[in-house]
Amino acid sequence: MAYIDNPLITVIIPVYNGESFIEKCYTSINSQSFKQMEIIFVNDGSTDNTEMIVQGLCDVDPRVRLVSKANEGQGIARNVGIDFARGKYVSFVDVDDKLPPHAYESLLELIESSSADVVYGLSAGEGSTEPILPIKTGRFEDESSLSYLSGLIVGGLPEDKEDSMLGMGANRALFRREFLDSYGIRFLSERLVNSEDMLFNMDVLAVCKSACLLTKVVYTICYDANPQSYSKRYDPNRLETFIRLRREMMDRVKHWSRFRGFEIRVERRFLANCRVATKLAVFSSGSLSDRLKDVEAILTNPRYRGSLATYPISNLPLKQRLFFVLSKLQITPLVFALVKLRYGRGLQ
């Protein structure tokens, strides 16, 4: 494999105590139809056998590299991966997820043929059918079309069925590394904001000269693979990280003309995040009394109440409208019961 020292794609995989998922993740990447890549596992201060397992992969596959560092979180680990990357393009994979076999081949063909700074594909849950979305695809290179693409990621309008058409994940994309470096685009720590992917994508879309959208699933989210992942755990500070995310998003909307009029989209995203925080509180491991108090703390948060007071809730889809009306009225037991009825034990 003469191309090992000149990879076209760098796949960056942050790992914290991921010993149970590493080999399955590696197999998914190794099974790609495209092979000219390097695979960087960034060991983020793991205390399990992560380092030993990755080192074993390095011994049998010269494309695999191990970078170990102190624990700082996924966003910072991704940044370290970018700094070590040698590929023309970079991609990000969570260790408990996987890729369809032709993901990189499809993304690479489009980004190479279009000379775009970034190409996005679709993501789907494991076992899901490929979604059919009523959206424009192809190459976006003027202000109007780039603003349109940005809107699909940042958040929906009040009358839209979905909170966003494409979601915030950076995992379903291929980024031109020279472009990221030239603008110094990097991730913030998810310990400060939730989600760091959204801000990374906004920073990319604010300054890119061209972007592409491929309506093909290129990333598989394994929702049930890791019940201990942060996205499934209740954290009493989560709402505050969502509030910081809202503030960071609003700052970008004010700064970049490409995001003009996106305030309503940011609010839709924030309300969706508040719904997630409520759901996680309802299904946390605390006593019923404690969980009710946690939900009440969310419903009485001043920032959340401010958004509920000004957002056109009546334009939202029926189920969301009911949830936010009850939240606005601060009827904690009914909000709690509604979440239990809607989601059962599931958190998706």
C-alpha cells in the first residue's frame, strides 16, 4: 500500500473508554470501498483497554495511528486529530457508530468533482430506511444557496415538520483540511456547549466558498450501542450548555450576513434542545420526586421561559405545540406524563 504516507482522507475517531466498540468501528471503516485513508484514533485519557486495543490495530494495519492525550472531551480530541491529519480531507466518526460500505467513495467523488470546501451526506439510525427529503441537492456556491443549505442544518421554521431537515452532526461530512486550517476552524469543547458540531458547521458554512449536499446515507448512528454515551445521560448542567449553545449560535447569526434572519431558526433549535433536556430528566435514574423537581427546574428557567414567551408556538406541529403549551403553563406533572407517554423508555 504505497499510498499510506499520502492518504487522501483522514478519519478521526475520538475514544474515551471505548474498548467495547473499537473493533466494530474499525471493521466498518476497513470495509469501505475506498481504501486510500489513514485512521486516527484519539485516545482521550481512557482508563480501560482502549490504548492496547488500538495499538493492536496499528500493528496489523499501517493506516491506523494512535494519538493519546489527557481527557478533555470529544471536541478537543477531534481538534487534536485535525492537527495530526495528513489527508487532503478529514472526516469524523464516533467510536460507537459505523458507516455504510460506499460512504467515503460517494462523498469523495462529489467533493473532488465539485472542488467544494465541504460535502454533506445524510445520517440515519441503524436499521432505518434511507430518508426521502424535499430539499435541494447538488452544489451551493452563491450567497442565496449557501444560506439555504445553512438553514437546513441550523434549524427549522415554526411551520416546518422537523426541528431541522439535516441535523447538526459533523460526522456525515467530508471537509477539505486546507480550508479548515486556513480559517482556523476547530471544535469547541462539548463541556461548554452542547452540541459542538452545530457551531463547527456554522463556522464552516459562514465562510465556505462552495458546499455540496448528497442525499444518500453516509453515516449510521447506532443509537442503542452505547447506553452510557453522554447524549443518553441526564446531566443537571445540560440546560446551561444548551443556553450557551443558543448564545453562541445567536452571536454567529448577528456576525455573518449568510445567516440573516436565522434568529427564528436558532430559537426552534433551542426549544428542541430544551425538549431533549426535559426528556432526559424524566428518564433519569433519580426518584420520582427528584425527577419532577428536575423537570420543574427546566420549566422555570428564565432563558427557556423567555423563548417560550416570544416564539410562535401555535405554528408548530401538533405534538410539539402541546408539549410547549404545557411547558409554558408550567404544568410539571402533565409535561412529565406527556413525555412518559410519548417516549416510553426510549430516548430517540
